[in-house]
Amino acid sequence: MKKTIFILVFFLLLFLLNYIYLTPKDYQNRWFNEENVIKGKSIFLKNCASCHKEDASGTTLWKKINKDGFYPPPPLNGQAHTWHHDYNTLAEIISKGGVLYNGEMPAFEKELNKNDIKNVIAYFQSFWKDDVYDIWKSMKKNSDFE
Ligand code: HEC
């Protein structure tokens, strides 16, 4: 009897863990889904993580100009300034790079197409907390992203 209960509890726990870890996250109120985030993650790890870190947390002192007179790579995870930019501005920064701001970020227009850029934005936006995302989403220019 005890053994049966043990086995039942074991499978129940297994089921719960499976549910928590393996069920795809639904980004219900976001414009992107898990597929965008997964694709964006591999693009980000390959092209962006060396500067902005794997989890898009960037540099802590991102407002402090470095010794060469440039800003360091900022966090893109919603903790810094990135959410002030509408979608098209974010896409433009990624495509043209830091030249827009006399900055150091390289341009990615040759390596990444429109879809790649979309997915990479989804990846770093997946770190944004709901309140940050909601403010971004309420910007008029972002209202087409469902
Ligand atoms: C060589 C380092 C480097 C790489 C690689 C890099 N960035 Fe950046 N990024 C920067 C720096 C530095 C800035 C700050 C502006 C500047 O100096 O150009 C920046 C700024 C940005 C901004 C604007 C943030 C804001 O809050 O205004 C975005 C968005 C961004 N990067 C996204 C990306 C993405 C996506 C990739 C990969 C496709 C990437 N970056 C790759 C260094 C880098």
C-alpha cells in the first residue's frame, strides 16, 4: 500500500515538474510568442551577448562613459533605457548600429534580416517585466504589435 502511494506521489511530482518546466511559456499579452524568443535567443547569443551579456543585462554602469569616450553596452532587459524606444527605432539601432549616436555598437544590417531582428527584439523583450512592457506597448507607435 505504502509503495503504491509512494509511486503515485512520485508520478504526481514528475507531472508537476514537467508542467512547470516543459510547458511553453505563453507570452499572452505580448506581440511575440515562444518561437520568436527561441529563435531570437540563438541570434542574440551569437551576435549580441559578447557585449550585452547572455541574459541581456549589459553593463551595470551603463550611463558612465568609458575611457575612450563611448557608452558601454547598456542592459536591454528592461532595466535601463531601451523601453523608451519604439519598435522601429529598436530595429534601426540594431540594423545601423552606434553610428546613429556616435557610438561603438556595430551595424547588423548585413548579417541579420528583418525577421532575425524581429526575433532578437522578442528575445530581449522577453526579460521585460509586465509593467515595463505595458508602458512600451502603450506608446502609440507600438500599437500594431499584437
Ligand atoms: C561590440 C559590442 C556590441 C555588440 C556586439 C552589440 N551591441 Fe548593442 N550596443 C552596444 C553599445 C556600446 C551600445 C550603446 C550605444 C553605442 O555606443 O553604440 C549599444 C546599444 C544598443 C541598443 C540601444 C539601447 C538603448 O537603451 O538605447 C540596442 C537596442 C542594442 N544595442 C541591441 C543590440 C543587439 C540586438 C545586438 C546583436 C544583434 C547588439 N546590440 C550587439 C554594443 C554592442
